[in-house]
Amino acid sequence: MKVSPSIKAFDAATPAAAAQRRPSALARKLRKWRGLLLVVVLPTALAIGYFTAVAANQYASEARFFVRGPSSGNNNSMGALGAMLGGAGFKAVPEDSMAVREFLQSQDLVRELRKSVDLVSIWRRPEADLFARLWLSEPSAEMLTRYYRRMVVAEFDSESSTVSLLVRTFRPEDSKLLAEALLRASENLVNRISDRQRGDAVGNARREVEIAERRVIASREALTSFRQQGRAIDPTREIAASLESVGRLEDALSQTRAELQEKLAYMRADNPQMAVLRNRIASLDTQIRAERERLTNGRGAAPEVLAGYERLMLEREFADRQLASAVTSLETARADEARQHLYVARITEPQEAESAQYPKATFTIVSLFAVLLVVYGIGSLIFAGFREHAS
Amino acid sequence: MSDASSLPNLPARRARRHWIIEGAAIQWRVISALIMREMQTRFGRHNLGFLWLFLEPLVLGTVLGLMHSTHGRSMPGGVDPFLFSIVGYVPFFMFRSVVNRSGTALHSNLTLLFHRQVTPVDVLVSRNLLEAAAVFGVILLVLGVAIWWAGVWPADVSEIFFAMLLMFFLCHGVSMILAAGVANWEGLERLIHPVTYLSMPLSGAFFALAWLPPELREVLLWNPLVHLHEMIREGMFGHAFPSYYDVGYVVRSILIVNLLGLAYLRGARRKLEIF
């Protein structure tokens, strides 16, 4: 006459007929185990019923990616305790992947996604069961985000520093579509970050180069117009040439003077040769004076021309140097940009599920049963304590 | 309480009420009476015990904080080292003080257990409630001072309280198991103190899991205490560094530990009644 408690659940269905024969024994047993039946067996049976009869298939689509970028320096400050704990290897947290993961869980993304994908109808397909589907037909962004976080799981795996994305919907093609859209959204995010990060450096360098180029051109033009106006290709050399000619004239003058002195020693002053020499001296003198006049006074005088010319030459030199340095910095900026380029590297592409992997019926039922059993155990012990006190 | 005056009424009331309500009410009365009694034995005689309750976390936190500061390197996430040590030690302090006192709980109340309505569970519940309340007061004070001193406001106070509540239930379960274990084998009591001391580095009190390599982190996360410490740190410092915890896991371990504790204590009762 031993009825083990484990078959109570099935006995409970057929007692009506048997109740006539031995009502007291069975009823007593039922009464004795009613706590267990109510707390453990009934919810588990309901869960089994739900998962076998009601629950709609959910199809998962999984994608995995990581964000590639410049190595963000793994000399993170690691704290004194790290050293104390034996200097275990500390990994730098790849912030960009983390950022993408945060983004994938954000309301911002849900709002953005809603523009391109009809999220509400995807999660309100007719085949969806009452418990798993999205309840509201016009959900607010917050409600939709809450539901979204239930159905879309983005996890950051710090070991491989990848982000894994798991999308569940009621049709395989919906899952794939949604996963693709999410990947695209995260790619857009990464591109935005990346553009903002590098756009400035190169743009600045390019602007710098433009300024330098304009300066170089302006300096060349100024030089050309100076040459045209001054009718001189190279004033420095011209001035040198005229200085030389003045020197030669002075040489000739002093020579002629010396000759005159020499001839004065044995000739009469009114000798015609003396007159010739005097004439030459006078003409040389005036010539020298005229030359000097031309070099130092008036428009196109040597100092001014020279100063202007030298200024222009200096300007040209500076402009050349500025251009050279601007070009170098543009090149380094370009190289940096190439290194700082962030992009989403897909490891696994989202696929269309061939069979429904969700909901996880067995796991859920078994864990529910186990938890309820433990709760029942604690509850019955506590109630036994109450009974003991009351007695 | 007016025990003498309410005694004549008791049978009449018992007849009217369901045994669950009646039993719960009686158990509650037993527990509150035990708390009053415990309060006398714990803090009544000499106040040094009470003072020590305050001093211990302060001294340990200060020493550790100083160690960190003199080490020169700053903590990751720009966290104040003194506050970090205090926040780490203080919850562990609750665990230690509750668990350490569980070994002697039954033995020192053995005479009371001769009364039919005093059960070992009552003794442990009252003892742990009192201890937790005292420790909680100390924690509030110490944390308050530390927060005022460091000038950092906790990110989420409710999370800290929730973690402390979970910590209490966990400690309660563990203390029940240990009390029953001591009743079965007295040598266990000698082991409780050293083991709680040695478990300090494994409890996640003085380091954040974010600093550790993932393999080590996985191993440490088997310990529910580590989850609770991570939770409290998150409640204190927000997201200065990533926190790793799973409330579901903690709740499950609390359930299991409490079930084992209640059942074991029930079984250990027979051993006790021999004395």
C-alpha cells in the first residue's frame, strides 16, 4: 500500500473514479503533499504544458565581430594590488568594442533601427505566442527597448575581445534581417567615430599646405613684378657691375692724375698735352660723380632696390620652407590616419536558422523545477518550525 | 513585554487562529525575546566589545588604504584607495562576524533549548539578526565617515543595501550549516576562524575583478561572496571599472545554503538533546 510521492501528479488526474472506493487514503495523501503539488508540481506542469503546446518557435541568428583599430596602448595603469597579486597579466580593455556593445543595447539604436526595420511587426507575427510576443501594438520607445533587450543579446567577450550578437525572432529570415541591420548600425557607429577621430588632423594639415602654397605663389609673383618694374633681373649683380665700373673709372682718374703730376715736372703748364690730360681728368671726375649719383640718389637707387629685392628673396625662402614643412606634416597625418582607421571586422555573418533553438524548454523546465524544489524545501522547513511553535 | 498579563488569553487566541499565524507569531515572540537576551550577553557586560566592532574595520581599512597610497600608484578608474579598502572590507566584515559567532551559538544557548518553543533556528536567527544589525550600524557609520572624508558620493545607494541584504541571507545560511556542523563535530569550531581569515583574499574584498585575467575571474566567480563584493563596489563607484556579478547566481546559492542549513540544523537537533 505504498504510493510513492513521485507519481502523485499522474494520480491526481484519475482520482475521481478511485475516490469512491478508497477516498480517505488518497485524499489524505493528497492533503499531505498538497504543498509540494501546489508549489512544485503544478508550476512545473504548467511550464511543460506551455512549452509543449503553446510556445512558438524562436529562431536565432548569431553574428560575431570585433572592432579593429590602432592598438590603444596596453600600458594601462594597473594598480598596486595587481602587483601584489603576483602581477597577473592585465589585458587592456578594448574600449571601442565595449562602446559598440553599449550602443547595441541602447535606446538610441532602437529608435534609429525603427526607421529602417519594422521592429514591432517582426515581434508581433501571428505565429508568436501570447507570452513571448510584444504585447503592445504601438509601444513607446522605452517599452520597445525593454523588449528589444530581452530578444537581442549583445555580449562583449573580454577574452577574445569580440562582440557577439544574438537575435531572436519568430521567423528565421526576420532574425537574419535584424542581425544584418544591427551589424550595419554598428558599422555606421564605428565609421562615425573613426571619421571624427581622423578627419580633423588631415583636414588641418591640408589647409596648412594650401596656405603655404598660396604664400609661395604670392612671393614668386611679387618677385616677378619687381623684376619687371625695376627692369632688372638681378639688382645685386647689376649694382655690383656699376660699382665695378665706378672703380675702374676711379682707377683711370688716379692714373691720369699721376700722369699729369709726372708731366708737370718737365713740361710747361700750357703744353697742349697737359690740356688733354686736364680735360680727361675733368671728364672722368664728372663721370664718376654721375655714376655715384645714379647709384645712391633718386628713384631706383641702389640701396632701396637692394632692400626691396632682399626682402622679396627672404619672403620666397620662408614660403618655400613653410610649404615643405606643411607637406611633411600632411604626410604624417595621412600615415596616422591609415593607422587610426577603425572598422568592424565580421567574424561570423548572421545566418538563417534552419531549426528553432529557442525557447530552451528542457533547461528552463529543469531549472524551474530545481529552484521550486529548493524553495519548497525551505518553505516546508520554515512552516514546520511554525507548527512546532504553535503546538 | 506584558507576558504575565497576556498569558491567560493565549489559549483562547490559539483556538481562533490558524496554526500558521499562531506559530509565526510565537516564533517571532521567541526570537525577539532571544534578541533581547543576546543583546545583554553581547554588549551588556563590557563596552569594549562594542567599541572593537567599530575599530576593527576602521583600522584594517586605514592600514590597507595607507598601503595603497604609499605604493604610489593610483587605483584604476581614479578611485580613492582608502575608500576602496573600506568598501571592500566592510561587507566582508559582516560575513566574518556573523559566521564566526555561529560556532558557539548553540552551545552558549544550550540551556534555553530545553524549552519546547525555543529551537536552534530561533537561536541562530536572533543571533544573526542582532549581529547583522550591529554590523550594519557600524557599516553605515564607517562608510558615512569614509564618504565624507573622501568626498565621493555613492553611485547607487539602493544597490549597496540590496547587496548587504543578500549578504545577510547568505551569511545566515552558512552560519546555520556551521552551527549544525559544530553540534555534530566539535572540532569544526576551531576551524571556522582560520578558514574565514584565509578566505579573505578569495572573497574579492580587496581587488576588483576587472583587474584580473579572465581565467582567474571565472574561478573566483564561483564564490558568491565575490559577486556581492562586486555589486557593492558598483553601487559605490558606479562604472569607474567594469563589475562582474550575477544576482541570480547569488540568490540561487542563498536558497541552497539556507535549505541545507535548515535541514542540517533540524537533523542536528537530536544530537543536541543528548546533552
